[in-house]
Amino acid sequence: MSVAGVDLAASHENETGVAIIDGRRVKVFSVFSFDEIIHSVKSADTVAVDAPLSLPRGRCCLRSDCSCSRHGHFRRADLEIRRYGSVLPLTWRGMRELTMRGIRIREALESRGVEVIETHPRTAEGMLENAGLRLEICDTSTMSIHQRDALTAALVALLYSEGNFIELGDPSEGTIILPDVEETQSNI
């Protein structure tokens, strides 16, 4: 079983962190272009992406001048995750770009048969730390923040593949996957 985590940048000009966990091997690196991202994780069974991968119900875009803007700035998952941490509205400029790139990445990977889930590494990391869990599988001291977030996303993908997760939101609109810390504690 191979899983991957992607800390997606809104633009190809900025670093996207990637982490791949394949058995006992862990590989962490950075890429920039759309094609590099797809190529680096296309062999994974599950890819967890740190970026919104869907639009709020009723939205066709995230533009403020579109009639769909009346449907709001948040998905149900974005509202539910507030119990654990904070997220930005999808309609903020940087988030609009990130969301649209995330949707393209999800579509490209799913068309290749890869399961793609959305996660929020900062929230996941906080949940694990609050539960007293440290899931260190490699030295993170020389990694960029984007690479560390990608590694956390890959750990969420691993926990997801093992059934140790909680799902926030509505599957018909888009969900956010976080670790089930109670289940994870009982399996360590």
C-alpha cells in the first residue's frame, strides 16, 4: 500500500510539498508544476491533499460577481472543522486560486484511478498532539513547512487507509478527513 500527501501551493511558482509512504519507505520532496505533482503521486493508492477539493453546494465558481455567490463562502466541512481548528473562506483571493488548482489536481488523479481525499494537516497535527500522539516516521528537522505538512497529510492518508479517520462534511459536497485520535491511540 502506497499513500501520499500533498501540501498544494495555489500557484506553480510556489513550492508544493509532497510526501510518499510506501511500506517502510518515506520520501519527502518539493515540486512546482501541475505535471510534476501528478507524476510524483500518480502511483499512490490514496493521496491526501491539503487544499479544498470542491466548491460549496450551489456554487459554479468562487467569483463574487457571479449569481452563484449567494450560496456562500463555506462548505459544510469547512464549518464542521471549526470544532478543531480554523480555515479560511474559499472565496478569499488566495483560497480561490488554491481551490481551483485543488479541484484540477483531484480530477486529474481520479481520472488515473487514484483515490483523493482532502485533509487539513495543521488541524490533524494539533489533534494528534492534543491526544499525546507523536507519529514521527522520519527526521523532519531539514524539511520545509510545506514538506512537513505533506508528511502529515500522508500520515492522514495512511490512517484513512487503515480506517482510523473521521469525516467532516457532506460527501455530496466534499469532505475533510482527519485522524480518529481515539482509534489511533488504541492501535499504537
